[in-house]
Amino acid sequence: MDVFERLAKKLDDLPEGFPATPSGVELKILRQIFSPPEAEMALKMNPTPETAGDIAKRLGRPVEEIEAAVYSMAKKGQIASLKMAGRRMFKLAPFVVGIYEFQRQDRLTKELVALFEEYLPVLSQKVGGHGPHLTRVIPVNKGIKADLEILQHEDVRQIIANAKSFRVQDCICRREQGLLGNRCKHSLHNCLQYSMEEGAYDDFNLDGDIISKQEALQLIDETEKEGLIHNTYNVQDAIGGFICNCCSCCCGLMRSLKEYDAPYILARSRYVAVIDADTCASCGTCQEERCPMDAISEDDGVYMVQDERCIGCGVCVITCPTESIILKDRPESDWAEIAENITDWGKMRLADRFGHGD
């Protein structure tokens, strides 16, 4: 078994998965991203964060050598880097959400995105075939029925209010589709990362712009007006992460949900949209311009939401001219499972895939 086959197996053993294919397209992808020595180093990385010093001690190698190696690989998006308790840490990243999304600037080539598109149907079914969900929708809060409690992890502005560092990057999915000649009309520079650490991106910034809390909130306002869907890790508490602002035309998560058999790729929110037929002006904006899931149907001028298709994103609410759409609670039995934190999520996911959580 060569180094790329071994790395593929290690990535597949992570909770997210990295399935093998008859064509070996997953190995072609790894060869695009890693050199053989880099793949060997990735095999030595743990999925839990460590400092360069920790890694050097574990491997019995000079700290300077390991520090140079992990910083170089993190800059190439081959491993993850994050700041925890004031220290720069490194770890093995899953393929998605992780290594692929880390391929920035000139590393995201037309050849790589073509291989990814070939791999996406199989990858979607593996990553989206086991619970709990990989990611979850964060609803637009404006339309939530006034008497309903909004939990902190369901409120994108509260997540931002609690965070201390922010970075905005180009949407990897729209960049990918642009390389394939399928660029949509939606804005590009709105993939938001956040951290609960002060200065999380000051000493290491893979790509993008470091922004303020106020700029992050302004970005959220702009993406909601544009009709983009907020989503993030499917956990309640996170020390950091992403808030993607997705379109159904380019987003790999949305496409996997709509086009492939991937029910656990994206959890809907615990809300569902409801249209008041008595006040609805039958303008059709919600159906024709806003709903990303084709969940709104029309019959003789009457618009209705198909509950089973609605993901509870709320983007239909904010452009309704008669304010006829609200988000209401689904029955608790229909709520998607959400993990307490990323560690618990991994254990639950491994248990569902392999029958154990270790």
C-alpha cells in the first residue's frame, strides 16, 4: 500500500469519512494536494490538536524541523491550524469540511476541482450517509414567531457576539464553479470564520481578510438580503468554526442534499416556514427568487410550504412584501440531533459508522 493509499485510509477512519472508489479518483486528488513526503508527514499527525513541540516530542525529532514542516503544510492547507489557550496548534484535518476547503489561491486548480466534481457523488453519500448531520442550518431570526425561544446556537448574531476573532474568505464553492465556467450571480467574499480566541488569525492567516465584529455582523446582514443560507458545524458549543453563507446553485452541501443521496449532510433548523394565505399577495417572490429547496408550491394563486422540503432557513421571510411568512417550531420529534461539542459529535458519528465511538 503506497503512501497515498495509507493516507486515504487514515482520512476514511475519521468521523467524516473519505471513501474509496473503483476509479481511484480520491487518490488522484491526494496526489494533487500532497507530495509523497508531505503525505508521510500527514500520516504522523493526530486528529486532536498539538503544538509543534508536542509533535516533535512524540516523533523524537527536532522542534525546529517539525515546526517548519507543520507551518509549511498548514500554509498549503494540508493540515489544520488553530489557536487554543493562546498557543498555535496543528492537527490532521478531514477531507471535508477541511483539506479541500483549505485549498486556496493558486492551489485550487481547474484540474483539482474537476477531480472533486467527479468524486462528489460518492463522497456525498459517505459523508451524508451517517448521523449526526455534518452541518446545520442557522435560521434568519427575523421571521421566527415572536413567542418562540431562540437558543444561542440558533442565533447567528449571538454566535458572532460571543466570538473574539473573525476572518472572511472567498466562498470555495463559488470559486470552484467559476473555474468550471458555472459562476453564479451571488457575491464571493462572504465565507466567515470565527474563533473564541483573541487574535486567532494574527500570527497565521491561511487566506482572506481579518475583520472586526461589526464587519462580521454587517456581512451577515448583507448575505441575508442576498438570500444566502447560513450554516455551521452541527454542534451547540464550538471554540471556533465557520459560518458559510450558501447558495443552492454552487454550494457542495446544498447540492449534495438536493442532487445526491446525502440526508445527513445538512440538518434543517428546528423551524418550518408558514405562509398566511389570507394576507399573501401572491407575488411569487418566495417561490421564484428565494427558496433554495423548491419547497414552496403554488395552486391557483395560493402559495404553500411543503414541510418535508423546507430546511427552515428563513430567507423567504425577509423579502415578503406583506410579511405573510413566519418561521414556526416543528414538532420536537422532527428536530435534528445536534451534538454538544465537536468531540461528542465525532464519537456519535464513529458509533453510527462503525459501532464504536473511539
